[in-house]
Amino acid sequence: MSLDPQDDDSSTTTGSEADSSKPPSRCYRLRSVVNHSGASSCHGHYTADSFRTDLISPEDDEEEKDGEWVRFNDTRVTCILPKDAMGINSQRTAYMVAYELDWHV
């Protein structure tokens, strides 16, 4: 399983989009991942990784809109690297993911 929504080929078009010779351009960005580790959903531990965009100014250049990833683990909140939020370990333990449609593409 990949956390990249662009890997999914199940996109559909309706109405005027179906008549277009070119499919609509869409870009989804991963914004949060809830991870579970344990034997079952009733037993184990949950953590959440979230991409902070509240520090980004609308005037920032596109290259500067990096934000930061944060991990919520019980009472500990720590900054993490993007690879920690989207890497292979997260792909194995992802319980729920949230994406945001980027309208500026």
C-alpha cells in the first residue's frame, strides 16, 4: 500500500469532464496519518502524524510552503521528518489517512 493518492487509477469523470479530451488535473497532498501498532484495533497504541500549515503565510513562495510534520504520541508532541510520516513504516501501520485537494495546481 502506498500513501500516494496518485498511485490510484480509479479516478472517475462525470458530466462535462467526461466530454473533455484531457482529464482534469488533480493533486492531493497527504496531511495526516493515524497509525496503529498492536494485535487488533481494540488492543495496541495509536499515534497521529500531522502536517502543520498554520505557520505558512499566503504570501510565501511555492518553494517555501514546506510546513512541518508533527507526531502526536500520548502527551508527547515532536517534530518529525517527512520520511517518518510517509515512509515504509507508516505505510505498514497506517490506520487512517487524510488528504487535501490542492486547488493551486
